[in-house]
Amino acid sequence: PVIDSTTNTIYLVARSVTPGPDSVFQQYLHALDITTGTERPNSPVLITAQVAGTGTGSVAGFVTFNSQKQNQRAGLLLLNGIVYITWASHCDWGPYHGWVIGYDKTLLQQQIVYNDTPDGYNGGIWMSAAAPAADDSGNIYLATGNGSVGVTNDPANLINRSESALKLVPSGGILTISSFFTPMNYPNLEANDRDFGVAGMLLIPNTNRVLTGCKDGNLYLLDRNNMGGYNDDGNNVVQTITLGTNVWILRSSLGYYKGEQKEFVYSWSEKAPLYAFPYDRTADTLDVKNAITSCIQGPKDGNGSFFSLSSNGSVDSTAVLWVNQAANGANANQSVVQGVLRAFSATDVTKELWN
């Protein structure tokens, strides 16, 4: 969910099934008063959408939002009075597409509809539950997974943009791609279910950098204004960080802290240690050589770690990195398992404070 603190309203999506010979699947956007739990005016609203296209599931030149197949995985974004919701699928149960739909936060009227593969297939917006990111200029950043890349043998065509990091500009009821990055090995990623878009998009404050990741174990640091596009001769990115040859899922969040003297970016994927990368303001890159790692055994299977940071302002000695993960290396992707909440010193992750 996302909360509007100015109106004490929480926005969330709920799904329902009306059973019977022809079951009816529906999804609703709710706006609730967080102090009473009651619905706000105009809430809930049934989610429907349609775009022109010839992609999977299309009928008569239109792709229609499928409430049964589309799974709302990522967090919601509230930006400039619009509540943005994104969708992927239940695993890869098609036909599905990557959708972004925006609603006016007060009237709950639909304002924006975007489909990232209108003439193709898949392109789910997964991001390990992270919400789309947004900058001060109102641009939206998100990442997409397996699916169609380009059209008519042109991987750089903007119509179908799976396996990509996207910078989207809202304007006049539409979202327009102003910059993107698709790794050169996307055919291999597509063929082996090693999709891009498994991590969220971390905007590093007071820079023009954005960090994201891929199931093949690579983190990519991108220039927000020129994310690199597609180049079959090599990736035009600021920095590539390989977390390990055995890392292949990266279903985890990315974290960030900046204090009086210290500044770190955090990653803790499956089959990899907890990394705290110092941010080098001179080079505008992650200082991989001086990364701090924790020796605590983390997740082993198909689920990573999820972060939150707390501190008393920018006082480094009070900064805590909170980590939520499956306990004892269990696989929370396959079943309900016990979890553990850990607290580390955010400036020295070799020190676990509590769990």
C-alpha cells in the first residue's frame, strides 16, 4: 500500500472471485481512512483498462486488462496527486503484460494507462515488491522482467520493453519512455528465466544515478538521463557489479543511508553476503573495493532480504539497518516459513545488534 500522510488515507488493491460455473475475477482500488478504516468517498473503484495492441490475449486490436491473470506485486506510488499501480503475473501464467495504471487520489478516476508490451507478451513489473521510484521532476522509474523486447527485429524499439529499466514521463494521460536500459544478454536472460527487473530502482539522492539488478546476479548503476539503451556490442552503463557467480535470483531490496560522514548502498541477495558499498561522491560510483560484508549466513534459496533504515537524523552512531528475511536459509518462495528480523550497525554491517 501507499499512505497519503496529508489526508491520512491508505491506498491498496484488493482482489475478489465470485465463484460459479463462470467465475468472475475482479480487482479494486480502495482508499481507506487510516484512523477509522472506513472507505473514502468514491472508494472502492473497479480496475479496468484497455490499450491498442496485437499482443498476447488481444481481441480485435486491443489488449484488455485481465483481472485473473494480472498480479499486483509491486508497491504503490503516490506522485503529484496520482496513485500509480503496477502489475506482473502469478509466476508466468499467461497471457499477461506489464501494466501501469494511475488514478486521481481524491476522485479515484483513472488518469493514466500504460502497457509495456502492447504488441508482445509478458513484461511483468515485479521488482521484489518495491514500488516504482520517482524523482523531484516527476519522472517515474521502474524495471520489467521476461518478455518481448522491441518489434520487427529491432530490440531498441520502444513499443515492447521487457527486460529493461525504464524512465517514464507522465504527460497528458500517458507515460512516455524518455530513457531505458536493456542488457545485451537479454536473449539469454529470456531463454533461461534470468529476467531483468527482479530488483527495484534505487535513486541515489543528490546524484543522477539509479541502481537496479538482474536475476543473473548483476547490479547495474545507470545514469538517469542516459540509462544506456540497448547495444549488442556492450552495455553502456556507469557500473556493473557482479555479486557472485552462484547468485541467480536477487529477489531482494536495495537500501541506502547517508549520515554525517558515512554513505552506503546495501544489497543482500540469496547465496551472497550482506554488502554495504560505500558511495564514492568523486567518481559517482559504488566503491566495490572497500565494501563491508557481514559473515552472517543469509538466505540460500528463492528469496532475498528486505531493508529499512532508521537513525536519529544523520548521526552515524544511531543508524540501524533493519533486515527482514527467511530464517535458517529456508525457501519462502515455495512455502510459508519462519522469518527473522535483524538489526545491524548501518555503518559497520559486521556488527549485528539484535535479532
